[in-house]
Amino acid sequence: MLASSLPMRIAVSLAASLAVLAGVLHAQSDDDEDEMDYFPLTPSANQLRFSLRYIGGPKVSFGKLGNVPSIVNAGDTTSTVSRNYNDGYVDPDARKDLNGNPVNDGLTNSWNYQYTSQVTPGGDIAFHSYSASTLGAGLQAKGLGAPGWELQMGHSFGKIARKVDFSLVAGFSFSGLNAKIDSTVPAQLTSTTDVYALNGQAVPAVPYTGPTYGSQNVLDANGNPVLNSDGSIQTQSVETTTLLSSLPARTTTTSTTDVQGHWQIKGAYYTFRVGPLFQIPITERLKFSLGAGAAVAYVGINFIVQETLVDLVDVTSSVDTVEQKQHGIFLPAYYADADVEYWLTERTGFFLGANYQKSGSFDQTLNERTAKIDLSTTYGVQSGITLRF
């Protein structure tokens, strides 16, 4: 499961509910207002703690960037097929003879070209397709901080070392996860050029799309115009297409180019934690608490890639790719928390503190690209409410 606004809506609802409950408990414990100044804060055995957290993001190492597949299908050079390019297309011939059979003369009337740069010195038409492959470029992305929450239950087993209260706690937490970077990386550009012959015909003006049609006068056997009943000259539609060879001559070249990209790891991790909690009184109402223990985290991510070739000219649309891949994994972890608590009553307290968690790292791939997600060290701040019952 990936991050969404639903967990935060749940967190806000829980916070509001706990605040109401805290008010009720506060009222129940304040039957005698005069006693508020001196009643002893006697810990109850059980406690419920809810906190809102802000966690630092992971470190992510992206590798093998700059893979932009061709977005067109140029086909082979020996079959009569439709071929698409980044600056036009060539389709099979649509002409028919007088008997309705396909014309098979090695030419086609169905084609389109867009730019004067496609005209070769010999007066033919060149079409191009492009793709890029990685040169091994890598980038480091620092994770963005993300909000989260934790719900924790605990039970006190009494005091140790005279004043230190010892509890065992278990909790479930949610934290968002986001790391991204926008940059340019080098890549290997593969350019495929298909040249189609015009066989000495005049090059049509750009942009050109065939077939094209015109009209001509209808002539009788003596070469005289045939008239309509109103005296006007009869005309008929005729094809005026500049015919192109149906099979190309192909060359392929490689060079270095730049790829503009956006690379992102986005998701969330859910952690179940269990361990001891030690509470040390500073004053009657102010306490310091320290907890640590083991955890298991489920991490769900979405690996998102957007890459675009930036050095191309005379293309009908950008040559780019948008890809993503989901992945989930369980990771062992351990944690430590340190908080300062202030108790309004013997049942209701508020706290502010810091947290640390170490969860390890894992790898993800997306069509040769790699991402190493390092959650080995995450820090954060937290605040919330504690209820004893």
C-alpha cells in the first residue's frame, strides 16, 4: 500500500477523539479543584499514547539513468508495412488498378513528411527515429521529510531503581516516504535514418501528406472538352500524389546526448514496534521518558521515472518515456525514543520529543534503472497525548 491522505485523515480524527477523551478524564479527576495543587501523581498500570510525527526522508541512490525507448515503429526494410517515424510516416500503397487489384510497382502514395531538413542532397526523403540507452549515469536524492502518526499501548510493571517507572509498550506507526530529483544525465543516442527514393520527381512542399487529388477536364475521343447540360465543362477527380518508394535504405548511428529526467521514490512505511519504556520524574508533573526496542517495517513504494531527449530538432513530438513500478518489502528494524512529558492530571499528559529508527536498505529496478532506498537512519520529532487507565 502506498502513501495517501487517508492515514493523515485518520490521524486527525484520532487526535480529536483523544483530545475530547482527555477533557472528560480531566473533568473526572478534578472533582475537588483545591486538590489539584497537591494530589500525588499515581501512575496507572495501563496507558494509551497517540502522537503526530514528522520524519526525515530516506537516502536514495538512482543508477543507470537515461533509458528512453523509441516511441515509434519503423519496422524492417524488406516488408511492405506501415512505418512510423519521429518526423512522418510511410504506409503501404493505397492505389488500385482498373480491376480493383492493388498496384504493385514498388511505390506508395501514402506518406507524410514534415520538415525541409528531411530532403537529402540527392532529392530523396529521409525519415528518422530516435532512442537512448544508459551510459551508467547515477544521481543521489535526499529524501523529503514527511508527516506520520503512531498509536501505542503500554503496561507499567512498577518502579525500578526507586524512582524509574518501567513499562512494556507496543505500537503501530505510519510514515510517508518521498525522495526525488530533477536533473540532466548523459546517454547514448541511437538515430535510425530511412531514406526513400523520389525517383527524380520534384520534392513536394512541406508539410506534405499523400495521397493528394486534383481535377481535370473530361475529354472526348477527339480531345475536346465534354460539356454538361448547362454548358459547363465536365471535370473528374484525378490523383496528383508524388509517389515514394515503398522500401527504404536504412542507416543507424550512435552519439552522445542529454536526457532530462525526473526520478522519484514515493510511498509509505508501516511499522510495528515493541520494547521497554522508562519514565524518570523531574518534578511532580514533569517527566522524562526513554524507550527503545525492536520493530518490523513494511515499506511500499512507487518508482516513478520521466525522461526526455532534449537535443532533438525537427520532430513532431517530444521523444520521452513515463514509467512506474510498485514494490513492497518487510524490513527488520529497531528504534529509540526520548520524550519530555507534562501531566495535567494523574491520567492525562502531553509530550514532546524525538525519535530514531534504523531499518536497513533495499534495491528496486525499472527497465535497467536502479534505485537503492536507504532507510538505515531516520530521525524525527513527535508530540502527542498520553492517557492512563
